[in-house]
Amino acid sequence: MEAEVVGRVEESPTIFTLRLRLTDERVRHAYRYVPGQFNMVYLYGVGEVPISIVSDPHDPTLLDHTIRAVGRVTHGLARLKKQERIGLRGPYGHGWPLREAEGHDILVVTGGLGSAPVLVVINYILMRRERFGRLTIIHGVKHADELIWRERYAYWNTLPNTHVLLASDHGGPLWPWHVGLVTEVFDDAEIAPDRTTVMMCGPEGMMHAGIGNLTARGIAEERIYLSMERSMHCAVGHCGHCQYGPNFVCRDGPVFSYAQVRDLFMVRGL
């Protein structure tokens, strides 16, 4: 599908958000996705990369993708201007179990740019607030200057029944939140194990530590969901680059319950 760049936000020196609109009106109105799915974003003559859709599916005619410029394709995408056109394939994968989580407290735990795949979760819940219990958002970064969306975190923390906890391994002189590991702020969250669903994304070491902490508190493995990252090339389970044990992250994920991947998680080479 062809898509036009209709908006752009510089989130940090290396992170940006592209707002895209499919150019074919018929295709645009038929396009649907669920939170947690991704598109393959194609830059003509350069290549394509898998990028999470971070906008809320209530308006699927505008598609936001938050991207870190780290390689040839993403650096090329970073140079795009409004009205330029690129290609999209998708949506692909299985998303977050938000319908199954209705009536539960939601604990969102992220690290680094792992905040992007769950931005849609936060927006989805806030636009349907009556369907969910307490929303707790925990996010960690290595360095204070890596935090994006500061204004959003500050705003979310003012909302009823919503609690934001931020942590940085290395804080700066103006860092007002916790300095240390993100798991160290779990004690400041009000976690009711019997009614909490966890949605987590970020570096696997961080997720591994978080899972250990949360299961020790009594949260069931089946109620902890992870968005996994692997090298996805085809997005349809054919090329094998993202094979994860018997699964393919592009086709069977990227969202898995911890119970599904417990025996594979943190195994070197998988």
C-alpha cells in the first residue's frame, strides 16, 4: 500500500514519529488493526523495517509510527518530509489482549523505546476508561536524556486512577524521579496480584528482572504479556529470521504471554 507522510514529530535527537495516511481512499477506509500489531514500513529503493503502530485504532485512517534512527532504512525515514510517499505492508502479528483485560487493573512496564509499542495501550485505556481498573505506568531509561514524552507522562499522572513511576539508571541534575533500576519502583506501585494484568516491553534483561519481581508478588504467568523484538524480514513467517522456538515472532507474536515463552525466554541464541 502507498502511504503519504502527513505529520512528523521530533521526539528526541534520534527518535521521531511519522503520521501516515494511506493514499488509496478505498484501502484507507478498509484498513483495521488492533493495539500491538505492526506494519512493515518500506522506503523506496532502500528497504523496509517492522514498526509498531502507536496510534489508537479508533481512527485507523491516520497511522502513527515512532521510530529510532539506527540503520540505513530508519535514517532514510528520518529525512522524509510532509507529502512524501512510502510503502506499507500490514498490519501483522497478534496484539495486546485488551478485551480480555477489561475489568482488571493494568500495569504497563517499559524500558527504553519499549514505551512506543505500549503507547497505544495507554491511549486505548484512557479513551475507554470505564472498562478498566487502576492504570499504573512504569518506565525506565538508562540515561535521563533518553526519556521521550515527558509531557505525556506528566499529564497521565494527573488523571484519576492513574499512577506514573519513572526511573533512570543515571539521573541528571534536573531529573525529579527515581535514580536506579526500574524494578526498584515496583514497591511504590499499588499492585493487586489477583486482579492485575501486566503489559511489558523493552530490553529482555529488564523484562526478565520485572517478571521475577512480579511473579514473586503473586501475579500469574498467564497474566503477564510481553512484546518481543526479533529481526523480522518478511512478517509472514516464511524467512525464518524471527523464529523463536516453534514460533515466529512476526506471525505468532509479537505479543506473547510469559507462560507461552517461559522456557525460551532469555535463552541465548533464541
